[in-house]
Amino acid sequence: MRLGIALADRDLPDDAGIAAVRLAEDGGADSVWTNETGGADACVTLGAWAAVTDHVGLGTGVVPLSARSTATLALAAGQVDRLAAGRVALGIGVGQRAAAEKVHEREWRAPLAWTADALQTLTGNGYPVVVGALGPQMTALAARSADGVLCNWNTPEHAREVRDRVHALAVEAGRDSAGIAVHGYVRVAAGTQAEAALAEQIGFYSRLPFYREHWAAMGDPEPSQVSLSTRDGHGLREGLAAYDAYDVVIARLVPTADFGLLRLVEAICQGS
């Protein structure tokens, strides 16, 4: 199992973020990831991480296409990949319409067409491009045109279904399925407040229509079926192993009062 560690942008760019990335690299993680929701520029963050790490992979999961032009994103991704000596994976998504129009002053486009056009510019530049996908249409686009797919909030069973679908669609498109990496976020929390912290995140996502549809398609699983929690920090690595259908299992850290970023990274890496 290739292990990724993901830090939410709201936990950065303080010193704890840099320390957590260094700890993840020293602890044997294969890659570290950050998202972009307006709290920080993900490419700038990866540039900072590149300066303090030697070999761990660096990924965005995801950068919204609605936040900047595709040409500007290609420029930023190419620059940070050079700074990181070829260690960057660019994860992209379309973002949310309200943020696109009100914050970034961008005209909203149909997500599939927007992503397909962006892939024509972003792929083939030396760094892998991974598409954040929930539904079958975006998953199919990723399988046919991208270097990988990034899943979110899946059960282990659904993760296997997505992997099989991606591989089948890649072969159907005349591609080598082994070259299409399937990544998956798994929310991870520990401590006495772990379940409450995860419930808060699930509550936020459940208010978004496309995530509600996603949960319904999986049969409305319980929180414990789409996330991992423990009171003492033990068993997290074993829990992540249930998602071995993914090529890269990315532990998306949800800090709590008694298990912050560093302690969570230690708990996950020490389980290896």
C-alpha cells in the first residue's frame, strides 16, 4: 500500500504544517497532499514543502480550475515541479459555482467540458495530472484522459468498484490501465473528540448536493464506513489497509485537541 498524508489548507502555512510534512517523509509516507479551498494557494504550499523535503511526493488534492486560468495553473504547476525535482502530482477539480463567480469572478462552465479542456493543456507536461471525481462521468473522463483519479468519501467496497471501473474504461480507451493511478482520501481522526470531529466534516459535505448524491449511491453508509477514528491512535494504519483497492491511500488528517497534526502523522506512520 502506497501511503499519502493530506493536510487541509486551513491547517497551514504555520510551522506545524512544515513539521508534519517532514515527519511524514521521515516516517516513510510516499506522498504528502494539500487541497485549495481559499485558505491557501496549494502550489505555493507545495513550493514551501519542496524546500524542506528530499524525496517524498507532493500533490494537490485538489486545485479548483475555477480559481485561475488553466494557463496560469500550468505555469504554477510546472514551476513547483521543477523546484521539487519532478516530485509533483497535480490534482484538479472544478470547484464550486458560488466561489467561482463571487470570489474568483470566473464564468461558470459545465464541469465535464471544463475539465476535458483543461486536461488538454495540463497533461503531457512532465507531471501527472489527477482528476478529482465522484460520479461516473468524471471518473470515465479521468480514466480516458488523465494520469489518475482522486476519490473522496468512499467505503472500501465502493473503492474497489471505482478501481475496477477505471481500469475497464482505460482499457476500453486503448490505454494501459496500470498507468492510471487510483488515489483515495480517507478522513482520519484520533482522540476523545475524534468521532465528533469527523461528524462535523460529514455534516458539512452532506449539505452539498453532489455529495448527498454520492452517499445515496453507496446506500447511505454510516460514518465509520467512510472514515477512521480511534481514541488512542492505535490501529489507524490497519484501518487504512482496508482501502488497498486504491493505488495510493491518502490519510486526510482531521486534527483534534489531543491529537494534532504531528501526533496523527506519528500514529499513522508508526503503524507501518
